[in-house]
Amino acid sequence: MSLIINVPVLEDNNNNALISFLGDSKSNLVYITDFIKQINEYYVSIRKRKKTIRLDDHMRNKLFTESAIALEADLTGNFPDMILSEATKDNKGRIANISELCPTVIKTKSRGANKGTWMHKRLVLVLLSGIDGFIANKVQNILIEHDVFGTRNKFSSAHKLLGDAIEQNQAFPKNQHVYCNVNKVVKNHLEYTNINDIPVETLEKRKQITEELATLTKYGFLNSYQEVKEFVNTKVIEGELI
């Protein structure tokens, strides 16, 4: 389940700016290639970094390769030393085939849209920490502290609950448009209409209201699209949904 994640950064001209990257909330993978490209294009940190970032070089960093092998082992149940035994080294003694060693947490897409390197969100933080601690901190706040992937998945589960509740409620008029219409009722009262741009706090509110709608619909307290709409309107008036 892909989504766009926006990271607020400060450009060197002191104007607020965003660096955006793609993420997959089911696999916890992040499209790091485009993210690094954007950093190289316009981001200047407090450290005033001048050197162009080469992703391959940072992926051969000892801390990164050790972290990747440890995470791969955690997720697959393999032993780290078994993974390491398949490593090949470059002329500087660095692991040169980390993507091959850790296919669960580092994936390379060779063709089509978004080709390049995708890596687990925990590895993204290790990688960025070796590049720029300031932007790494911003990304950590979004991926870990706010858990945007987890919140997105919970929201999707809430929508499934609502769809199931409508199907189970025999009194609820059924037609092909009713599920979409119910979703629109919730979305129309929020500032962000594109789910990919929704801040975690707003997404959490939407999830909560959707779960409440599912419960009330399932047990027959809401029996039509109009009743759902009136319920949501009441939440807006009471300030529970903005």
C-alpha cells in the first residue's frame, strides 16, 4: 500500500520546503533513490554539506551493512554469520553486495516506474544518520514516533470494518455507490482530501470516526447513507472531526 510522505525541511534560502518520498506501508519499505536525489538537488543542512551524496557509497558503510544484515536476520530467522558468509568485498574491504545479501530489507527495482532502491524504514534512518543527522531526525519523527505506516494500515483496516458492517446490516440500502459515498462523507469534512497528504494526527481522527461508524452501522444504530451523513455532521459541529 503505497503512500507519499512529506518531510518539512529548511532550504538554504530559509524558505519552508518539502522533500517527499514514497513508502509502502505493508512492507515498511521506502523509496530511497528519489529521496537522495532530492537532497542532492536542493537541500543544504546546517552543516553546509557540499559533497554530492552517492547512495552506493553510503550503502557500503560498515554501520549500514551490519544493520542491514542484523535486520534481515531478525525478519527472516536466518543467522547473521550465515548471511555474512555470502558477502563479497570491494577493494577497500567493504561489503559490495548488501542488496543481494538482504533482499527482504533492501529491494532493487530495475525497470518501470520508481526504479531504483527501496529499503526498510529502519535502514533508511541508519543511512540518513550517516549523511545528515538533522534530516534523519525529521524522518525518524515521521516514520517511528508518528508511525505513519502503522497509522495508515489501521485506517485501511477501519475502512474494511465499515464496508463489512454495511454488508451485514440488512436495513442499510445496498447499491454499488453507497460504500464510496460513506467514505466521501468522512473525507469531505477534513482539510486534506488526498490520503497521501494527510498528517498522522488527522489520519488518526479519520480512523477513529470510521471505526465508530462501523460499530454503529453493524449494530443497527445507523441504517442508511443519510443517517451516516448526519452523524458525521454532528461530529463536525461538536468539534470532534475537523
